[in-house]
Amino acid sequence: MQFLNRILFKTSGKKKFYVTRAGLERLKKDYENLKSFKLAKTSGETPHFLHSDEIDQEYLDFEDDLTMLESRIADLEYVLENAELIKPPPKEKSDTVCLGAKVLIDRDGHEDEYTILSSLEANPGLGIISDESPVGKALLGHKKGDQVVMNSPIKTIYKIKRVRYA
């Protein structure tokens, strides 16, 4: 969720958040869970501001937790309001790497398959890379058969073997 805070802080105006249907459902579920958690947290007995002349640490911790929770809820509301489902490209561009593509690449004789999604759904451990990552950004717009050269910090050549959309 810190990622969302960075996006919102840097964003001026409206930003579109491209997500898959599954990603949108997960975001909605997270949002509902956080709202329920906030309701449960605030409907019970809350710490009192003062028990003595000093500020009660339990109250300060409660306020910090509530502020962070409200911030996360606001971030998710903003994303949900500006979410747009990823659509496959038209048939004539189905061999071009766009958002939502599964790309099979060859790198020095080793094959890898990446799905390119937005940063909201990226999970490199599962082969889902962000369109904003160096590799994702480099692959976008290229076609099957293209070679993409990355020069950071060492030269790596990615040969696109297959592009498909679910």
C-alpha cells in the first residue's frame, strides 16, 4: 500500500489505473475489508485522550493506526474510481507487446515468460512484471521476432519468441 501513497503523492490530476478483472476484484475486496476493519476498530471502546496530565500513549497509537487506515482506504477509493480494465489489443496488433500480454522471451538461450501488467498487480516472483519496470518498459511496443537490447548495468538481449493475450 505504500506504493499507492507514492503514486498519489506524485500524481497531479487524474491517473488511470489499468487492472485485470481479477485485480479489480481483489482491490474491491481489500477496500471492503479495510472499511469493515475500520468500523470494527472504531465501534468498540476507544482509548481516552487523557488519563492524567500526560498524553496517553495508547490513545496516540490508536490515532496513528486510524490515520494510516483512513489513508489506505482513501488510496483504494482513488484507485477504484480511476480503474480501467485492461483490454486485449485489436487482432491486427495481437503480435505486439501491450499491457496484458504474456511474452515468451529468449535471453542467452534461457526462456522466460512474463506477463506485463501495471504496478498494482506486478509480482516478479510469479513472472508478472510491471509496465514501468525496465524490462516491461523495454518490451512494450515490440513484436514477435524483435530483439530488445537492455544496457543496464550489463548488455542483455531479449528475443521475443511469442506474444499472446488471455
